[in-house]
Amino acid sequence: MTEALTIATLWMALALIAGMLSSWLRVSSPIVEIVIGMVAQLILGPHILATNHDWIKFFSSIGAILLTFLAGTEIDPSIVRLKWKHAGGIGFMSFFVPFGLCAGAANAYLGWDIKPSWLAGIAMSTTSAAVVYAVMLQFGISTTEFGKTILIATFVTDVSTVLTLGLILTPFTTQTFMALGGAAVVLIVLPWLTPRFFALFGGQLSELETKFLLVFLLGLGALATWADSEAVLAGYVIGMVLAGSVGQNHALIRRLRTLAFGLLTPFFFILVGSLVSIPAVAAAPLAFLFFLALKVFAKFVSIVPVAMLFGSMRNEAIYTSLVMSTGLTFGTIAALFGLSHGIIDGHQYSSLVAAVIASAIVPTSIANRFFLPHHLVRNEKPEASGQPYEKVPMGGRILHVNDGSKSAIRALSLALSVAKQNRSELHTVFIEGLSSMPKFIEAARDSAERDADRVGSNLRRAQEMADEQQLKIHTHVIKGHPVRDVVRLAADLDVDLLVIGGRDHSGLYKRMIGGQADRMMQLAHCPVLVAK
């Protein structure tokens, strides 16, 4: 136990150093963790780093599964329906063009045999969902329509990679069909079962939601590996089918991100970096540089025209091509598969893995440094000009509280202006509730009907005001205590600014502000702007 704790301390120290360097250099932390793994393997060696320990590999596998699951939950079904041509076109081109170019070049210019060349094409055509999601999450792009389109395209590329690897290099066995059948049953039942389980057992200290998800993530991961497939693909698919339920549970997603990025994913990224033999790459650098340059070129010429065809700006199209040049998970898996099955030798393996890992570092670093779509970056802030509401992060979220009063309408107008100025995601919440305790059932029904009519009228007016500003507004209706439930909604949505009206002292204002200002300021996790 002492040895395991010592090794875990070393790995967490490496992850901590990587995180500090990431913050200092303004480079995505997964990329720095990969580099730290390469350096640690060179300096410390495999014995001290203990990369061959099963529990290290276990933590790494769970980290990859959970990370790809979180990436899957970011895929909005409405975006899939709206952008399926866009994302599908990018995803297919992102696989087939690099596959053809890299396989052909390996055979023609490096003299590799047919099967090793095919394997090289597969390894170089991949896009790492884990790294792409982690990078975009760090900059707040994963929740935007642009980011979700990239994640969908990444999924298309990854599925094409796995299917091609299976079709070319492995036979379909009885285990494969049994695993596909079992996975299909689970994926059909899971969207129905999950919200019902969460409704019965959610919100408890024992974190039953997390345990419930891990049962299926680990179970389908085991089924996938039993069928000679890849566990992270199962995590990706589960995330996609649960995007409409789990993906909207912001509090749960935040807890899962803490578990993933705080403990598990450093093991995955550091372990992947440690796989590269730097001396082997240094002894034969031409093959490594050849594959890296060819992959980035192939992704660029295949993705940029398609992205611009579907309306992306030039900067966004180049960013998409560079981010989708990021290879890691399936690229290293393909190379390891080839090595373990005698398709490629050790030198070919080192060249491929080095190129794959470099593609997780070089293109992404260039993309974030020179082509980052700043108008979509949530963590960046516009220049301050003295107004408190101008400190809303670029691309952040704003929640407006609407009770239909004149002050609430003025507050909505202000919220729309701030959202448009900062390209923020705007939400408005309507408060339902009886103004007084009715004496009879009929009075309660009449009051409820009037309240529903009032909310409907306010909703239509808010939508009209948003349409005038050419903005999308997300609406919510809650019943209960105004302060408690509005603050809870603001926390669940992780908003950056709460906007309420206050000049004409509506009933909502009196309950929320009159006599309760200190309480609101204490409870709200974000700045509160009172519009007068």
C-alpha cells in the first residue's frame, strides 16, 4: 500500500506541475500533461514511474471513458438535426482524406507493406475526442453551437476509424455481434431508465447518480474490450444518448468534471505521453515528421473547404481543421494493435505513436494561439469601461428574472443589450405562484389559470423582444420560493450575471429585494444587477 500511495503522489505531483505550467503558458492542460509524461518517462524511467502497474492503466482507462462520456453529453440533439450535413461532411472528410493520403504515402515513399500502410493511415486519420473536448471545455467553446458541431464531427471520424480498423485488420466474430446486441439493448433502455432513476434517488449524499452512470460506462466498456473494440467509444455513445437528460443536469456534470479532471484524466494523458520512446524517435525523426506534416496537411485540405461551404468564417474553419488534427486515443490504440499483432515493428510503432502524440500537441497549440475564435471563448472578457454588467465573460450566461412588471421589462431590455454586447447565452425565468392562500378549490383553480395566462403572455413578450434583437432566449418556469429557487436555478445554469428589475417595486421585487437584499447577495454565486 505504501508503494501505491507513493506512486500516486508522484503522478498527482506531475499533474499539479502540468496544471501550473498550463496556466502560466496558456496552453491546454491535457497537452502539457502529455509532455510531462514524455519527460518523466525519459528522466525517471518506467520502473519509478510504474507505468506497467495495472491500477495505473485502470485509472487511465476510467479517465478516458469518463472524458469521452462528458464529450458525448455536450452533443445537443437539436444541433445534430440542424448540423448533420455540416458535421457529417467534416467528420467523413476528416477520416477518408488523411487515411488515403497517409496510407498511400507510407507505401509509396517509406516502403511500408500494404497492411502496415493501412494501419498508418488509420492511426493518422483519427481525432481524439478526449483531447478536443478537454481543450474546448477549458476555453468554454464546448457548449457553443460551433463547439458541439466539432464534437459531432469528431464522433463521426472516430466511428469511421473503428469500423475501418475492424473491417481491414480484424475479423467480425460471434463476440462482436453479441456485444453489439447487448449494447443496443442498453442504449435503447438507458434514456428511459436514467431520468426515472434520478427522480427517485437523485440528490443524495451517496451520489447515486454517479454510481448509476459508472455501472453502465464500465459495463459497456468491458463489453467493448471483450469484443476487441475500444471502451472509450462506449462512453462516447452513452454520453450522446443521455445528452438530453444528463447533459442538462449542470450540477451533476460539474461533479463529474471534478472527478474526471481532478483525479482520473491526468493518469490517462500522462500515461499516453510516457508511451513514446524519445530516443527511438530521435534516432529516426524523418518518419515521425513526415506523418505529422502529412496528417495536418490532409486535415486542412479536407476540412477547411467543407467548413467554409457550410458558412464557417475562415478563422473558424482553420481552427476546426487544426483541432481535428488532434490525434491520441484511437491513434495510439491502432498503433498498439498493430504492434501486438505483428503488423508493424517497434520502430514503425514509435514513429506512429510519436506522430500521433505530436498531433495532440502541435496543431492544437497553433490553433489556440493563432486561430482561436475569441468571440466564442467564454473565459475571455471585454475591455472594462466602468459598468459592472460589462464584466460578464465573453460568451457567458445571463439569467433574467421576469414577473411581467414594468421594471422586469426594463431589466429584460438591459439583459438583452448585455447579452448582445458580450455574445452571451440569455435565460429568463418566470415565477409561478399564488399571490395569496385561496380559501376554496375553485379560487385556487382560477388563480392558477390566471397565473398560467400571465406567464404565457410574459413569455411571448420576452420572445418578441429577443427576436427584435436577433437573439435566442431560453425560458424557464419555476414554482416556489422566489429567492431560493431563482438562486438554485442560477447555480444549476452556472450563470455569470443575474438581472432583476427593481424601480417600481413589484411584488417579486419586494419579496426578493425588500428586506432580503443581503440574503440574495449571500446566496447568489454570481453578481446581481438590479435594473432601475
